[in-house]
Amino acid sequence: MKVKELTNWLDGRYPADMAEHWDNVGLLVGDDEAEVHHVLLALDLTEKTLDEAISAGADMIITHHPMIFEGQKKINNHSFTGRRILKLIRNRIQYYAMHTNYDVLGMAELSADYLKECGEFVKEALALNDVRIYGDPDTMVEKAAICTGSGKSMISDVLAKGADVYVTGDIDHHTGIDAVASGLPIIDAGHYGTEYIFMKAMRKILEEKYPSLQITCAKVKSPYMIL
């Protein structure tokens, strides 16, 4: 199968015009005329993820977070991004990202399938080491709002919808206490914690659509540790 067959289908299901204006989605590195047989799915394209793809023999990587956000005036080995782009090209690996377009058309609903109650349940449902709770943990919850990734910019919308709790990631100290003062408890499950489920979901979708395509998920490992 050619890369363009897969990317055209993905572009149709998760259109780029649904992404935020600042985002960068689609085929970021590669040749859409190349053949693809083995896709590796990951949340981020890190050095370890790239090495994992090479070791697995993958010829395409699909991530949620784009490795390239800004214009690149130079592509060389002097920057993290440049080195990864060169490594992708040397190993003939095509690279595609689907970020806020997937957030809008898949991620939030997907996360809602995993989260139903609060605190301990969120931690257990997403298999996390920890969650942060802002507010009274004994608050009764009937209506929850969910925003995967970094969701502090959506707090005013959550308040307007009358949610009893907000599950998201990347909440800083002041945002947390201000939300509680406004009557909104928050469960911060972390940016990684609310979005690594992208890999399992996309594997299921791709396997159903392209049964002959080999799909591998990058190892699930939190980018931080709790001491």
C-alpha cells in the first residue's frame, strides 16, 4: 500500500481544517508515493520512539503530537528536530501527525469512554501512577467535563456548562485554586495520562480498515517518575 492511500483516508476521517490554526498536522516528513507495510503509533516522536521504530522495522510513524511545530530554516544535526528528520530520511521512515484535529474528532470522546467517576477511578481507569485533585474529594459528581492534554484554557467553557468536575492535564497551581474558588473541582491526570490512549485507539481503527497492515504501538512509559 502506498503512503498516500493511508494518509488520504486519515485526512478524510480527521480533516486538517479541524485542527487549531497554530497546529501542524498531516504528512510532516516523507514521500506519499512510498510503500508502507508497518506503522508504529506513538504519542510523541522522541529519540527512543524513533529507535524503537527502526528496531521494529517500521516504515511509517504516526504520532498524536507533531514533532515539527514551527518553520524550519535549517535541517541539520545541530538541533533535536533536525537530527530526527535526518534519521527519518536515512531510514526511509514516513512521518505523519494528527493532533488537534484528532482531539476534536476522537480524543475527547475516547477519553470519556475511559473516565466515568473521580479521583481513584480516573487513576485506575487510565492506569496512572498519580492524579492531582484540586478541591474537595468528597464532592458529589453527576456531570463531568473532559479535555485531554492541556485544558486550562477551557475552564470558562466548563463552568458555563455547569460541570461538577473537570478532568484534564497541565493545570498549574494558580489555575487550580482559582477554578476551585469558582466552584469547579479539577482532576489533573496529566498531559501524557489523558492522551497515551491515542495509540490503542488508532491501532484498532487501522487494523479494522487495513487488516494486512502491520501496526505496532510504542512502549507506554510516562515521561516522568514519582519519587
